[in-house]
Amino acid sequence: MGRRYGTSTNHHCPEKRKGNCRPSKHGNYCTAHEEICPVHPMVKTLIGQKCFSCKQADEAREREERERREAARRAEEKRQADRRQEEREQAARDKNRRGGGGQGRRDRDAGGRDHG
């Protein structure tokens, strides 16, 4: 098999130890082990892996999604805490309205007479 002009047996493929390397038509990457990123056409990566820029973008999206979920969780916890506090306050107001603050019951004796 003849050698193409501009190609070399000593090439940059990160998987060259596996052998079977095939330079692309342009000779700038190995078609057996590398592919061009579909998003960043000037970047080549190992087949099945994402380029560095795509990995960073994915991590940023995941981080934003985690932060959004965490903020929603905190907001829901705050709403629940506020609701519980409002229920406690309402119960205290209802208790004060019904029993006059509880003072009448303590001042009464067993016969039901008021010593006020």
C-alpha cells in the first residue's frame, strides 16, 4: 500500500497505540479513533466523547439546573414554614377569642362562680 503525500506514520492520534489509525482526507485527524465535534467544527475529539467546550457548557447547564431546583426547594420550604407560622398565630388568636386569654378559667372555682 502506498503512502499518501503529507501523512506520517508518526502522528498525533491519542489512540495510536491501538493501531489501525487512518488519517482523514485532510490529514489533520484520525478517522478510526477521532471525530469532529458537531458543535465546534474546528475541534476533534475521541469517538464517543465530547469536546472540552461542550463538556463545560453541559456542566454549566447542569449547575444552573441544580441551582434552580435548590432555589425552588428553598422557596417551597419557606412557604411551608410561613404557612405553619400563620397557622400557629391563627390558633393563638382563636384561643384568645374563645377563652378570653384563659384568665376566666383559672379564676373560677369548682362551683363555676367567678372571683373577679
